[in-house]
Amino acid sequence: MTNEVLQATASAGAEIVRGGGMAEVAEAHGFYTVECIGPDGEIRWTDTIENLVTTAGKNDALDKYLAGSAYTAAWFLGLVDGGSAPTYAAADTMASHSGWTEAVPYSNATRPAPAFGAAAAGAKASTATAFNINATATVAGCFLASVNAKSGTTGILYSCGSFAGGNKAVTSGDTLNVTYTASL
């Protein structure tokens, strides 16, 4: 008699494939919008600046928000001199920015302070801040700092940059209206 033997085997396999992790990036960005109004009330020119947010500015934001250190909500706008082609570096500070100088052809006693509204959709914009021009000059761009003293070298330099369309001429009687918008 012949015996048949049947051996039962079973096998199973499974594989789960998923992404290697999550990535979320928050980068500080901002831009300035500048409008030059002549003494006659007519718009002479407008331009924008995609700015550099400095390392000091980023560190200040992180210290104030995430580390919970003392916070000062005082920020002031300044103008960059256009007598030469300015250059900017992430390492620039108010005490040391060898690639550019401040322009002060305006009658405001101090650097003007922008007023910021509530943030929406990851951005925060200031109201238009007026510089009352009282001399003929060439302006290259703008900066945002935590000290209001014209030509002052203390405080935090948050951001700086030059006009997209190149240096701009201003004359006595002009008003520069500057708006700064920050985003993450």
C-alpha cells in the first residue's frame, strides 16, 4: 500500500512603507513697499524691497517668542544711503554693517516708528510710515531697527535691503511712505 503524505506550509508577508519624517520650515521673510509723493501730492515713484532678515533679527525674534526673554515692541524704519551700491550680509548689525550706510535726508527728529496691525495668514504688515524729506539725496533702500536715533549704532538690526529698481532720487518736500510686511 502506498501512503501519500501532504505537507502543509503557509507563508505570509507584509510591508509598510512610510515617509522618513516630517518637515516644517519657518523662515523669516519680509518686504518693504515705498512710495515717493512729491510736494504737489503726485506719486513720483514706487518700488519694493525683498529684504534680508539678519541673524541678529532672527535671534531676537526667537529669544523674544520662544525663549520668553524680555520683549520690547519698539521698531523703527531707516533709509539706506544710495551714494554707492550697498551690500548686505546676514551678519550685519546696527554696530557693524560695512556694506552700507544710513541716509538721513529727512526732518523727522528720529527714525519713524511703524505701527503693526494683527497678523493674518502668517504675515504682519505695518501702516505707511512717513519720512519728510528735507534735502536732495539718493536713497538705496530701507532697514528696520529697534532704536530710533538717526545714525544710531545700538539696538537690533532686524532687516535691510535695496530697491528692486535701483537707487532712487528724493528732493526736499518729498514724502516717502514706507510699509513693512513680515512673514513666516
